[in-house]
Amino acid sequence: MAEAEAFYGGVLGLPKEGIANEDWVEYQAGSLTIGLDSAPFLPPQGEPQCEIRIGLAVEDVEAAVRELRVKGIEPAIEPILGHEPCDIAGIRDPFGNLIMLHRRTDGTVG
């Protein structure tokens, strides 16, 4: 949990809001709440595990990647600009979950 908090709160700079205890903590990313749970998730036998992907809108994908590199985070997906419908790059949290950084080319946010 400490490693997750250091990444989401420290590296990404998301504010901690909502519930926070030794097993659960919430971070705000705009209108999205990211809840981190320290309890392992075990799907029912025979059910596939799923990977959670998070997309975070940023003003400038290249600038966001530069800022993260300064903090020691290398992209899992280098910036791809001019990609429809958005400029994108990808990083991984300490647990391997893919986080997409994106800026929609039409100027909308989401």
C-alpha cells in the first residue's frame, strides 16, 4: 500500500480524498475516484483475471512524460502524437497496471 500511495499521491500528484485507512485509500483525478485496496482479489475459479486500465487526460502528453521521467518513471508506451482520436503515452504503476496519458485531438476532455 505504501508503494501505491507513493506512486499515485507522490509521482502522479493526485490528491488523497475520501476514505483512507490501512486497507483502502482514495485519490481524486478530476471527477474520477481511484480506490486502492490492499486486499488481494481472487476471481471465482475458472474466471479470468482482468487488468484495469486508467486513462488520465493531460494538457500535453510529451510534457507529462518529461515530468514523469524526471521522477524516475519511464513510459511503457512512448508518446504517439497525431493518433486519432488522441495523443497518447502509457506508464505502468508499481503493480503493472497500464495508465494511459492522453489528450484528445478534438479538444474535448474525458
